[in-house]
Amino acid sequence: MMCDFLFSLVCTGEIFELKAELNSDKKEKKKEAVKKVIASMTVGKDVSALFPDVVNCMQTDNLELKKLVYLYLMNYAKSQPDMAIMAVNTFVKDCEDPNPLIRALAVRTMGCIRVDKITEYLCEPLRKCLKDEDPYVRKTAAVCVAKLHDINAQLVEDQGFLDTLKDLISDSNPMVVANAVAALSEIAESHPNSNLLDLNPQTINKLLTALNECTEWGQIFILDCLANYTPRDDRESQSICERVTPRLSHANSAVVLSAVKVLMKFMEMLPKDLDYYGTLLKKLAPPLVTLLSAEPELQYVALRNINLIVQRRPEILKHEMKVFFVKYNDPIYVKLEKLDIMIRLASQANIAQVLAELKEYATEVDVDFVRKAVRAIGRCAIKVEQSAERCVSTLLDLIQTKVNYVVQEAIVVIKDIFRKYPNKYESVIATLCENLDSLDEPEARAAMIWIVGEYAERIDNADELLESFLEGFHDESTQVQLQLLTAIVKLFLKKPTETQELVQQVLSLATQDSDNPDLRDRGYIYWRLLSTDPVAAKEVVLAEKPLISEETDLIEPTLLEELICHIGTLASVYHKPPSAFVEGSRGVQHKRLPGSAGSGESVESPDTGSAAGVSEAPPAVIPSQGDLLGDLLNLDLTPPTTTGPPPPASSGMQMGAMDLLGGGLDSLMGTGFGAPPAAMPASFNVPVSGGLDDLFDLGGGVGMPMGVFNPPKTVWLPAMKAKGLEISGTFVRRAGVIQMEMTLTNKAMSVMTDFAIQFNRNSFGLAPAGPLQVLTPLSPNQSIEAALPLSTVGPVMKMEPLNNLQVAVKNNIDVFYFSCQYPISMLFAEDGKMERQVFLATWKDIPNDNESQFQIKDCHLNSDAASNKLQGSNIFTIAKRTVEGQDMLYQSMKLTNGIWVLAELRVQAGNPNYTVSTCATVSALDGLCLAYKFCMTNPEP
Amino acid sequence: QKLVKAKMISPNCLFCHIIRQRSQRHLIYYHIREIKAANPHNREARTYGIRNFFFVLICRNYKGDVDMAEIDHFLPLLMQHEEEGLLCPVLSHGNVHFMWIKHSNLYLVATTNKNSNASLVYSFLYKLVEVFTEYFKELEEESIQDNFVVVYELLDELMDFGFPQTTDSKILQEYITQQGTKLEVAKSKVPTTVTNAVSWRSEGIKYKKNEVFIDVIESINVLVNANGNVMSSDIVGSIKLKTMLSGMPELRLGLNDRVLFALTGRDKGKTVVMEDVKFHQCVRLSRFESDRTISFIPPDGESELMSYRINTHVKPLIWIESVIEKFSHSRVEIMVKAKGQFKKQSVANNVEVRVPVPSDADSPKFKTSTGTAKYVPEKNMVVWTIKSFPGGKEFLMRAHFGLPSVENNELEGKPPITVKFEIPYFTVSGIQVRYMKIIEKSGYQALPWVRYITQSGGTLIRLQYNMTYCFRNVFYLSKGSDVEM
């Protein structure tokens, strides 16, 4: 037996025997010995002691032996770096071998030897192989560049391999192109800001041509690479789509999914009224359905992605419900995913079928699957109103089965149905109460308690029921305890006479005997409310609850967009952004769908028409500027200084408040502040949140040496244009963090929730560093302050004017677009003070073209005051000299993307007008003039 | 108890470890050397046992930054998920993600710590199984161990730095052979095919007689609910080629595709609407997209040229009625009636009706009007086999089982009745090969041969187990016209 022979090697005596055999003169014996060495390596035995002996066998004309020795080298070179150098000569020699197989083998192995010392010796052979006449060698060499880059990125850049690799994209051989694309994409991943791939219409065309000819794997590399490109306009987008659609007929599921990714992404750019848009939608459905007949693991990946696609574009699969019906022999992970998609696709048209299926599933034996099926029935009831009655009766049937977990799950969903359709199905409460004793899971117990409390007036023995739960109060989970507390208070408010004792008991249990702060705090709030103002207590505790929404588990839109860009990858399987599970990817920019704002506005919202104008304007209009800007944006290879701004304090406060009042009483916050909206003047509401903000201001202000100029808030989005939502705001820079401070005012009649924000690409890559923290629902006439920390690592696109920012804000009503301009001074970094010498040198080096001059009028400051003031805004004075009564201030500032701006400020005593000459390392930046004016003329803090 | 037994039966596992992007891709094969009776109720004891009994059969490290030892976490993780009933093809431990498939009793595992293309990884793992199977006939522990040198060579050729490369086993066999000595004689060189645009066929192939065999195989998937209604039905067809042609022939296949007929303006005869079509690498996809022509240079030997899916509601052809009566604590009585409702001149071969029975049933008794019935206790079912089932006929099977007086309180699943069969010279959809044009520059004449077969794919008829429950089931099979050759 092979295996026994492998294990016999474990004894150390064997090593010496092998050593002898390796040094034998007989070729055959040598080869057998190397085989034995590899065999023991395979079973995890350490044979590194034989390194020199094995390497000695390297120079051989026996290909098989050579391969084995190379294999050994790859494994042990890292542990024996000094000896690995011995192998270099052979590599160099093998790279010149007449046989292309050997040349390729050498170049492939070379890259796998991760020893820093020897990599530089390998540059020359690699360079030759990249230009080899045989495509097999070239395609292997292309991958080797990526390997080398992984070991020593600097070396690869210095040696100009990246350019050679780029040239290979135009290679005549499709496989070489594919590998070059794969290698470049891999390298680009570690350099998120570089334009390594430099996708332009010409390269795209080359890639599309190669797509038709290369292997299935090559097609995947190319499609994945294409997905990173942003077409200039809808016409280009359409023509790429047209050339990608044939890939949907490929037998390899991975090719199909990568093609779907490209199409889903580029589809964003197509106007919805275009005929082609409809055609494309129709073309996408059949291949997605066919993926379900692939191997189960591939089905699983496909289903996870279909889940995303259905959320983004429900129209694609709305008629395909039947294919998601669960088969008996599907693996459990496929079953659960299918169920999820079935609920998403459920509609009035197909609900009868879906319900019949779900009922079938609910009688299976697999516990997790059954639970999910029962839950799905509840979700159908909430989603499709017409089916609610049928769903409820199905659930009652299931409760009759008395299968413990089915009953519990059914009760949890019935609670939600009660909330969605109040005063409709309460007749079933009696049936539910029968099953009280069998409930042993916290969620089901909590749901039942909620039902008893909510409908206490209709349940005669509600007090008895709740009392029975109270006996083991301390053994219950927090969820149940909180719910029990609230339910008993509700009961008390409804039937005060009989339940006084009960409520006192629960309040003392919650406040005196509990260690849980949430529970204690809620207990105290109730206690005080009840003792001071029972009427107010009634208003708070028994307030109208907001309706629950239909889709509770939708993926947040920004995340969904990002995940669509990652179709087919692990991110799409986990439904998490790559940054959440890949180490060291935090600096990597989040992918966004192209022009989702741009394409949206052409159809829906005319007020951001200017945005489309900019994004669609061909770069040819301002050629020189465009080029310069290209440089400008690529200059920054150093990591940005402000990557992870701390979450604003105010959000923490709000979170706390939510936890405290959340759970069964999630409406308390809303009702507390906004219940009598007409009676309370709007200004009364503001201080509550304003107070939080003040607090935050204090915290933020501590570290500031001088007052930074903060422009006053202006109205960005008038209520008229946004269905009652008014947004005014400003930008501030605090402790190195740029913040967008907004006041959101609800001028509509209904409550607003689910706020989210997103930026279009912009000149300096501003992007929200976190979600928009508006956690409480915004009641009518209420205002709320929101501070959104911004990062500068988002996607970059030149805007006109430079400091223009296009913003999309979403709430439960709609999505709104507006654009605003941020002062350039926000982007001045704290480390903008240049060394004197450097300043002088740079000043000289900057071409005259980059210089611009402007005047600031009516400024009554002397030069020192001005200098002080400017320093507060991160404009640093490097030197000062006085010439003929004029004070010359030399100043420097650094933008967040690494661009330096140098300025000369001339102040003439008695003359209120200043002259400023600025020059930037790249090009004159418009907006600087404004920035100066802002900073100089701001009122004293 | 039962669960543990099942695990002890599977003696060995293979882990293949392929990692994409900045991480190693290596293949690891694990194997149980001995099985100690580990206490199944003690998680720790079990995990410990596994670590000792499994080891990596073979592994290939394609990149350098996932620790090879990470694979040790895989099996405990897998066991844990399996126990919780939450089995998933992706498992993760820390920042390492395991993507795995199982082939007979071996596991092939790819590990990564990047946001890899998951669909690519699974496709590749299945490709790996395909290549190994073609090389070694069977992919199993012994074949890996006995051929580890070739396996390493293949792993190197199939993937480089996490990018799949050449995966066509026929082409690979031209320069990676099982007999190492052969290599030296040939003084191995890379076949140009590897990097050619036509990467699936080598030049210089010669046959005395030029022939191509076309198999049109359709399988029907039908799901019937307990009330006898068809819940869903579709046809998955595939066209397989056995090519024995010299040189580099250009082939064009003509089908009675409705879209094609509409495009060219002809509309006589029966046409077929294909919902979705998938093609082998060799078919020019953009050509098909533009004018529905299926043109290609075929790979040599056997290959699957295309597969298609047809979504049609089909007319019932075989009708299955079943009555299952379960008398608790005493017996189960089963009556199944199968009726062939396809044309009299057609014959269904190797018909297999699988009827589930309770797991604690015993002392089976059968009576059939034709064919044989057999009790398969390990699968808890009765298999009723009918070698040849002519259209229009009706057959009956009765079964009687005893039940123990002490009831099994374990909940049992509700497996459906499944039906398997094969009908030659017949396609359900009515798809036809109208022509196969073969053009080679040497101008030889070649003969195409066509064969049609219909199979049942997953035909499932759901049952319900109540105390006493009678119901009727209908099994549908669609009707197709006879096909002229």
C-alpha cells in the first residue's frame, strides 16, 4: 500500500537513506528518491533537511524529475532562503531552453519562490519570457508578473513590467490576453487608486474581441474586468451589453454569472424607455433559471445572487415562480434559499400556488426548513393583503398539528399579522391562548405576551395569563422580560382596578431585582409615567403603532448596489461587502453601480439635470484640464489621512435611546415627540435633538486650536421638490474629519423613516464614511440634526464646478436628488505646513500656467491676524517678508488627495484689498479664491 | 445512533484545497486511517477524533498567504454545521473561507481569504473531478495516491496563481501522460492547441472512416402534488456528439428551432421553442446570437455540444395512481397502478417506480401484474421494475408490510414516489436534427448518425402520510411526435 509506504518514512533513518539515493549516479535511482521525498512532503513530513541534495538534482534533462524538484523548491525555498539562491542559475538557464514547456515551467516556478533575495535575479529571465515567441510561455510569464508583484511590488514597477503587461492586452493570442487581464486585475486590486487597467473604449474593444476566442476561464477574467469599467454614455453601454449577451449561452455557470454581472451593472445606464432595455430584461431570465439545474453548490451561488437581482430588478423573474419550488432531494441550503426567493416573488397573481407549496413544506420534517416555511406564510400575509385571510387560516391549521416548533413559529408571525391588519383577525386569539403552555422559545413567548397585553381588554383572563408568566420572571430572557413588563403596564392601563397589585409586582421586579439596565430603565420610566400622569402614560404606552412595512429584510440599497457589482463572488454569497470579511481591504473603494443617479434623473427627476450634463460631457471639451486632472487624481499613492473617522457622538446617544425605548415600544420615541404634532410648535421639538448636537459640538471643539470657519447652513433641498422633506446643511472640518451637517425637516403630513444617503462620484472622492444616522422616525413638523462624517476615498470623477457634490437622499417615500457645493477649504489637511526649503523649491518648479491671481476686497485685517485666521483653516504661513510697505505672506496648504497649493498673500497697510497669487502642483484650482474669501472674512468664532 | 453509523461507513475523504487571489490554492486530500468509537454525544471527543483520523491526501499551494494548517478547521466546522442541519457549501473560519464539494467519499476544498469569484471556484472544482476521472477512470483515494506525480503536474497545469488555465483533459493528455517515460521519448512540447483560439481540438487527427454520432437525449422533470396536479414541469435536453472526423472540420447543426424558422421565414412542419440554450466552448456564441446558426469545430471524441431547456405544459402520458393505507401498529398496504399513455408502437424500457415505505416496516409481501418488486430497506422504499412497458398498457403492483406495535416516534420525511424510465427513438419536445453539415478542406464525405432518447429526470410525486390516507396520484409524461431520421 502506498499509504503504508508513506508512513514508513516517518523514521529519521530514512532521511539518510534518501540522502544517499539522491546523490546516486544512477538517474533512475535519483528520480525514485526525489519521488519519495515529494511523497513524504505530501503527507506533511518535514524533508527540508534534504534541500541541497534535491536542488542538486535540478540540472537534468528529465522533465518529470525537473518538475518534481521544482515542486520541492516551491515548498521549501521560503524556509531555506540562502540555499534557494543555488537554484537561480538553473532558472536563468531554463528560461533560455529551446523547449517552450521548460521555459514556461521555469518562469512559473520562479514566481512561486517567495524569497525576496532572489527575486531581483529573476527580472531578466522574466523580461525575456514576456516577449517570448511562444504564446504558452507568454501567458505563463504574464501570471508571473502578478506573482512577483505580490512579493515585491516596487521591483515590478521599477522594472517596467506593468507596462509590458499592459502591452500584452493587445497580444494576438487570446489566452495571453486573458492571463494579462487577470494579472492586471489582481495587481489593481491592491492599488485601488491606480489606473493600472486604464480601461478606455479602445482597450474595451480589444477585450470584447478576445472574449469570443479565449477559454471559458479567460472569459470569466475578461468579464470580471469589464464589470469595473464605467461606460461614457448609454450608447456605449448598450453596445457592450450587446456583445456580452451571447455569453449567457455558455455552458459554464461561472461565465454566465459574470456576464450577468456586467449586464446588471451596465443596464443602470440604459434609459428605461429604450426598447433594448426591455429586450435585455427578457434575455436575463432564462439563463438565470437554467443555473438552477447546475450542481447544487453552483445552484446555491446562483440563488444567493438571484436573491440580489430580484431585489434590484424584480421584473426580471416575476413570472418564474415555479422554478423556485423546492424539490424533495434539494440540499437544505438550496431549499432555504429557494424559499426566500419565493417570498420575494410572491404577488397577488401567484399567491395561491405559493401558499399551497408553503403549506406542503410546513409539514416536512426538517426543522429549520419548516420554521422558515411557516415564517414565509406570515410574510406572504403581510405582503399580499388579499391573501391575508387564507394565510391566517393556514397558520391556524398548522397550529392544530401541535408540533411544538410549528406552533411557536406560527405565533411569532401571527403577531406581525395583527400589527399589519389591526382589528381583523383577533378572533383567533382564543386558539393561540390554548397553546400557551407549549411555548418554550423566548421569541414565541414574547410574541404571545405581546398579544395578550395588546388585546388585554378582549381576553377575560389576561391578568391570570400574565401572572403565570411572572412567576419565573428572573429565568426568562431579556426579550420576554421587557415584553412582560410592557404587557402588564398595558393591562393596567386598560383594567386599572383589578391589576394594581400585578403592575406593582412587575415594576418592583424590573427595577429592584434586575441587573439589566434596559429593563430597569424601562421600569423606571413606566413607574414615573404612571405615578405622575396616567393620562400621558396612556398616550405613550397605548399609542397608535406605525404600520409594519411589507419587506422587512430587504438589503439596504447602497449595500445592494455594491453587492450587484460583486455578483458571483463570495460577497454576493454572504450578502456582505468585501470589506466586512476580507482583511486589509478597508482602503479599497466600494464599488458602485454606474450613474445610478445619472440614469435615474433623465427619466425621473429633472432637478439634477446638470449632473447628467457633466457626466456625459466628453472629456474633449476641456482637453488640457482633463489630462491634468487625470494626473491630479492619481498623484495620491499615499494612504489618505482620514480613512476611519470616529462615529459622531450624537449617533451613539441616539442609539442608546433607541435601545432603551425599542422592542415592544418602538413607537414611543415617535409618539413622545410627535404625537400631538399640531399642538406643539416645531421649535419646541428642535432643542431635543439640538441638545444632543450641542453636546457633540463641545466634544468636537476641544481639540481645535482656533475657530475653523464654518459656513452657515443653506437650503439644499427645498421641501417642494422632495415631497415635504427639507434639507439644509453645511460642511465643517473637525479634528481632521470632514462632516456634512444637515438639518432634516419634515414638512409633510406623514412620518418619514429609513433615511439613507449616497453621493455621486465627485472631484475629491468624498463619500459618506458611515450610514446617515437618522434613527428615529421623523414626525411631521419635526426637525432633526444629522452629522455625516465623510471620507475622501470614494470614487473620483471631475465635476464642474470642481467642488460640486451630487447627493441622493432616500427615505420611505422616495429618493431625492440635489447638488450642493462644499468649500474647498474643507479639504485642507492639518498637515499642510510645508518645509521652508521644499516650499522654495516647489514654488520655483511650478510652471507659470498653474498660477492664478485674484483679489480679496474689503478685508480689514493686518497680516498677522490674517495669518492666524487662515491657520485655523489649515492654510499655513511658511514665511513672511516686508517689501516696500507690503507684507508678503507665503502660505501652503495640502488637499486631502495630496495636492499641494502654494500661495502668496500681499497685504498693503491701509489698503483693504489683498492680492493673492496661488499656484498648485498641478493646475490652477478654481474655487481657491472663494476658499480664501471664506476663511478671511468669517466672523470671529 | 443511525447518524453515527452512516459516518462510520464513509471511510475516507479528499480535500482539495484551491485558493484564489493572494492566498494559496492547494489541493488536500484527507483520509481516515482508523475509526475509534468516539462518543457521538461528546462534541469535543468527536472533533479530537476527526483531527486524528483525517489527513490531507494531497494539496497544492497556489499562493502563499493562507496557512496550510487552516484546513484543520475544515472538518470540525463541517461536522458542526451538519449536526445543526445548516450545511452550506461555503464555510468560514476567521478570515479563511472554505468552498467545498464532495465526490463519492472525498472532499475537494478550496480555501481563500479574498473576495474570490465563488462560481468560478465551484466550476473549477467540478472540472477538476472531471479531469481526474478522465485520467484515472475513478477519482478515489487510491488513484490519487498511486498517481501523485501526475496529480501534481495536472494541478500545476490546471491552475496558476489562482487562475484556471488549461482544463481540457483531451488536450492535457497530449503533454501530460501517466507514463513518465513516454514523455522523454516524445521530448514533450506544448501542443499549440493549448493557447490556440481553438483550444479544444488538436490538428492532424486522422480517421479512416469519417463519422459523427449525434445523441439527442431529453429528460423530463415533473413535480406532481398529492392531489395529482402538475406543479411544475420542464424538459432538459442535451445533444451529445461522438466525433470521429479527420482534420479540422467545420460543422453546422440545423434544428427545427422556431426562432430560426421565424428568422428565415419558413414555417412548415413542427418547430420547437427552446427557452434557454447552453453551448459547449466550441460553438460560436455571437454567431448564434445574431442568426441562430449553430456552427463549430467539434472536439474529438465524445462531448456535450449543447443543452437546452423547454418550459411546456405537457399532456399526461403515463398515469400513476397510488393508494397507501397505513394502519398504525399493524400494517401498511400499498397499491400502485401505472398506465402508459404514450403511443402503442413506443416502448418504455427499464421502468422503475420507487415507492417510499415507513422505516420501521417489515415482512414485505408483493404481488405484481408484470415486472418485479423489491424491498430496499436501506433506502426505505419498494422498487418496482418493469423491463419493457408498451404504450397504452396498464400494470398493477400491491405491497403489504407489517408495522411494529411499538411506534417509532421519530418524525419521518415525506419522500415522493419517483419514476425512472427510458423511451428510445423518441423525443418529448419533438426536437429534430434537420441536418448536420460537415465541411473539411480535404473535402471528405462524412456520415452523421442521429439517435433520440427520452429519459425521466427528476419525476417526483408527493405523498402524504396520515393515519389512514387514500389518494390518487397522477404522473404525467409528455407526448412527442415520432421523429423521422
